[in-house]
Amino acid sequence: MEFIDIAKNAKKASLEAAKLDTETKNKALKSIADNLEKHTDEIFEANKQDLENAQLLVQDGELSQSAYHRLKLDIPKMRDMIQGVRDVASLDDPIGKVMLKRELDKGLVLEKISCPIGVLGIIFEARPDVISQISSLAIKSSNAVILKGGKEAINTNKKIMEIMTNALDSVDGFPKNVIQQVFSHDDISQMLQCDKYINLIIPRGSNKLVQYIKENTKIPVLGHASGICHIFVDKSADLDTAIRIITDAKTQYPSACNSVETLLIHKDFPKIDELLASLQLSEIKLVFKPEGWDIEYGDKILAVKYVENIDEAIKHINTYGSGHTDCIITQDNNNAEKFMNEVDSSGVYWNASTRFADGFRYGFGAEVGISTNKTHARGPVGLEGLTIYKYKLIGNGQVVDDYVKGVKHFHHKDLPCE
């Protein structure tokens, strides 16, 4: 099938999905979760094939070690993947909510109503668990989605999609083609040109991939190019707290985009040597003269810089950061507030690991990705980020000319949103 036909099918499916009731969407999600759980062994087998093939790509330099780690599905990842689908089913339906209700004049009422975006184009690398995360959010938010995964995960992606499609086919009233998958590199080029049918592109992958997408499409792009996350250890920081947070943020999952990459330390922090020694005991390689301050290592490597004060730390982050997630470790409430107000990132934390920047951990059920955009959605993007709104105006024959001539007058009275 040509990509244009897939896009047209997705557009048609999105209009059908917009009419689905909450019960049908939840039945679809529960069916997906049950089917994924039932066929877990098949998914692991497909993933095993991809991992074996990926080893060769790593050896040939075609795939990074961090991407290889993201490719691997294990029992905890699978458990979270399935639970994520169930969690989305338990969330409130984001569609059809009255966000504003205003009487412009007697008998003339304006409503702002949440509605789906339409068709989502998802381009991702390595992580096969993205399929269920994004598909579940798309279903609950009444959007259609076209997924393009990397070749390194093709067997896992196909198996997960097969299991999900079979689950959806068993749900009465659920439309066809709400979830579709494409495979070739040419499909990416065609997807980026389909602005007539696709409403939003969401890339999840390398900086190179994201930049390519942004430069080659007219379709709005939601996401982040890189995860240059910082932790600033203020001079009043508690040593044990700093060790726990930094170690978690660097070693818990080094290849994740919310892993810390740069450590800023106040020059007057009294226990610098103890802190650095503890980090090295956790097998973290400390780099004091990095090639640049905007490097995403994706490994147990941490750039370190001493700063004069909190202002220098904030300036450094706003200069070299990617607007993803940044943290201050301090016992000074004023400095914490200053940091969180002045650091220009989608997530700013006080005494907590940057690894918390995740839709599942935020209680969104799952996420389609983390956005550093400053329009529409920012940070971990869950259901709310996959909705937009429309205005409904209900009258009884009013015309603008009466208001222009002063025959009638607006009184703009806000009403309760029921």
C-alpha cells in the first residue's frame, strides 16, 4: 500500500475515532493490555532476534550502545508497558470537556471544548515500548496514529503491532486503521510531506533524527532534540541527598533523555571531595574538561563544573541546556525558588532526580514523549497534550451588525463549566 493511502485511511479513522464513547475506548485499551500480557513470550522472542541483529549493528558502528540498551525489553519494562496501557484506561476521558463557558449576550453562549488533534505521525528509534505507550494515549484521546520505528526493532515492533491489532479487532464498534505502522525509510520522507492528512509529527530519537524532521516538514513537530539535563549542588546541599540523587540520575538508566549529563557544584560546597569520590565508586566517569557543555553522553559519564554562585549555575543551564529537565540540590528555600523560577526548562526540580521526568511517573499513564516546545504542550506529554480545542457558539439568530451599530451590547458573563 502506498503511504498516501495509509495517510488517507488514518484521516478517515481519526474522524471515526472522534465519535467514540469512553466505554468503547476503555474496552479497546483493556483488550490490548490483556493481549500483550497473554503473548509476552512471543514479544520477548521477537525482541531476542532484534537484539542479536543489533549486536552486529553496534559492532559496525551503525547503532550506539545506548540505543542498544533502549531496544532491550525485559520483565520490568514489559510489566510497566502493560500497566501503562491499563493506567491510561483508568484516566478521565480528555475529549468533550468544557474548558470555558461564556455568555456573550443574552441567548448567545460561547463554549471552548476539548477535541482530538487528528492524525499523529510518530517516528522513533530503538524503543519498542513506545508503540503501546503512544497507541494507548492516541486511542484514549480519540486520535489516529501512524508509527514508524527503527529497523533495529522491526521484529519486536511487528509483533507488538500484530498483538494490538488483533485486540482491537475484537472490540465491537472500534474503527479500522486507528493504529497503523510503516517500515521503510522512504515512508518517513512521505510522512513529512503529508501535511494534508497528518496534523502533528512526534519524533523520539537522536538529535540528528529530530533535526532532520524539523528541517523537512511543514507539519508541526512536538518533541525535544536532546536531553542535556543538569544538577546544581548548592553550597547548603546535604551530602547524602546529593549522592543519592546524582547517582540515580546518572546510573539508573544512563541512556535515557532525562539522565543527568552535567553536574554543577558551588565552589563553597564543603564536601566536594566526598561527593566526587562517592560518584566514582558508582562507576561514574567524571569529566572536568569536556569537549563541550552540550554533550548528551547516554552513558555513565558526567561533565563537572565548579561555579561561583547560583546565578552562574542558572546562566550556564540557560546557555547550554536543552530545556529538558534540571535540578537544584539545596536546603536554602530562597535559592530553590530562584532556581525553579529562572531556569528556562520544561521541568525544574528541587532535591529530586531528573529521572522523574516521565509521563508514567507523573501519573499520565504513559507519554508520547517529552517536549521542550513552548507552544501547545511542554514536558512529558500525556493525554492533555494530544488534545486541542474548538469553540462552539450557540445563538438564536444574532448578527454582528446589531453590535456594530450599538443596537445590542456584549456583556461577557462567565458561566459554570458543567
